[in-house]
Amino acid sequence: MAYQFSLRGTRATPSTASAGAASRGWPGLAGAALGAALLAGCMSGPPPRILPPGGTGTTPPSTSPTAGRLQPASWADIGGWSQDDVRAAWPALQASCQALKKKPEWNRVCTVGLMVDAGDLPALRTYFETHFQPYRVVNLDGTDSGLITGYYEPILHGSRVRQGAYQVPLYRRPPQLGKGALPARGELLQNPAMRGSELVYVDDAVEAAFLQIQGSGRIRLPDGKIMRVGFGGTNDQPFRSFGKWLLDRGEITASQATMQGIKAWAKANPARVEEMLNVNPRFVFFRELPPNNDGPVGALGVPLTAERSIAVDPATIPLGVPVFLSTTRPLSTEPIQRLMFAQDTGSAIKGGVRADFFWGAGDAAGETAGRMKQGGRMWVLMPRG
């Protein structure tokens, strides 16, 4: 799943083992969906609605009230296509192929792709232009621009036992609590059933809260080993943004309404941190994931590739497909025009031209993701028949 930084509500749906945020409410936490791991090599969501040029479409509309549409386009329409070094996207293509190769049209293009020299830029560009048809993504109102946010995989410091600075537990879901909705965060943490379900202890309550928004991440243990944790369920309460709560009360300014600004407020107001965190009734449980050296696993069920994977709304864009993205770097006009792959989803990523850009793992990725809220355009590349 994707992790996202937004003040408007959660972006992620439960992920199979993903980087996706199960509850992230920031526009950039790309959350992976539970259904991701269940894809079993198939694209998920309703089929995209293809519009003929200037037409209204011949396929039934999506059941999603916010789903966008795909309009046939030409390669010449895609600004920046000829400048992108698509060699950097090759690992992400191979990851998508692992999930989609059971579908005949994907089996063909993936097989051909294996015969292309991954270091030959002109050959790779020719491969995409020959075997894929571009489609411009449009919104329901006919516009072709939308919001691009960012997410990342956090790395926290922790311990499997409570000791020293490691006093903030991450929890497994206690089996005795049963299924269905549970109390809000503040009440839930007072429930005796939570005792004994501690998975790991970290050193910062605010970082733990952001990890819940992200849905998965890494924990660096005292011996230097890395423990990976992923989404393990929620209390099924709605997400409420503590960033918006701070903003509405004048505790922070609009320019401080970022992940970094909220962390700074918490450091300046340690006695009020729990008050802030309890504003969000949603609580995320975790489970330990097998260690690996790849990126977090998104809703497609494959590891995400830093700066080449995005989270999308699968009601518009099928999971796994290449997507050419044209946007800008956070807080700048510096262009980002590159081939991405739709490998994740999130509950706050809804609509046609809407994506969450995966920046990678760690503090630097988090700094960039936390500031990303840019306009952008998108083109989907579908295998030719």
C-alpha cells in the first residue's frame, strides 16, 4: 500500500504486505490494499473506460463515482517522453510482469521485453512505442490535470523488548478482541486485552503514529538488524487528521501543516502529544513481515521501486500498467517527467488524474514525500492487442 501525507483523510487501504498505508491521511502516503496480495497475477478493479477521441465512451461507466477515463493518445502527445531515461524503470516493469504475466496480453509483452537489452536506451524506448498504446487520463469533468502527492517507507528505531528509550509499543491485533469495529484509539489502548500483544517497541510516539498512517515500514533494532512490519488490521474507526486539528486551532500555520511541521509541534509540546494523537480514532495493528532487501510490497503484490512506482485509483488505472507522469518536484517548478508503474493503491487516492509518488525509504524520502502536493498529468500505456 502507499503511504501518504495529507490533511484530508486516509489514503491507504489495508495492504497485503505492502508499503501502503492502512490509514494514512496524508496526500502522499501510498497505502497498499488488502486485495493487492489477492491479485494472483491479475489486474484489479473494473476495466478502464476507453473514450474514442472527442467521444463519450462506449463501455459502461465505472461503479466508482470519481473514476476517470482513458482517451487514446499518440506518443507525440506525451511531453517529456523522449527525455526520460526509461532504463531506470526497467526493474519496475519486471516487477509488474511478475504479477501480470498470466494474462495473455501481458505474457506477450513481458516475454518480448526479456529479449531487449536493458542497457540500450533507444531499444527500450522502441520496445514501449511498439508494444504499448498510450491513453491520456482525463477526469470526469473532462480536465486532464490533477493532484500528485508523495509517500515513503519510514525507518524507525526500536527493540523487541521494552528497554531504555524504546517505550512506545506497536501492537498485533489481539485475537480475543474478535472481528469488527473496536473502540477509538484512546479507549482501545486502555483495554487490558492489548497487554501481551506488543510486537515491538519504538522510541517516538509521533513516528509510530506516522507509521500507522503509512501502514508499513522498517524498524532498526539495537543490534543493527532490520525488522519489517506491515499492516495487520485496524479498529475500523474513521480517520481524522491531527494535522488539520492543529491547523484549525491555530497551533500551526498553513505552511507548517506538513509532516515536518507536526513533528516540530510535538517536540515543542510533549505534554500534549497524546491529546493530539487521540484526535484520530483510527488505530492500526501490525504484523512482522519476512526480511528482504527489496522495497515494500504494494497493492499489486510486488516490491515498489523508489521513484518509479505510484499508487493510483484502480477504478481508472489498472494495477501494474506503465504510466507516464508529468509533474514537478515538491515546492518547485523543476519538472518530473518519467515512466512510472501503477503498483499501489490508497483510500485517499481517488479519481482520474490522481497519484501518490513513492520516494523510497528513510528520512530523506520522508522529507520529500511530506512536502509533495503538485499538479500533474498522466498517460496510461496499455499492451497493444
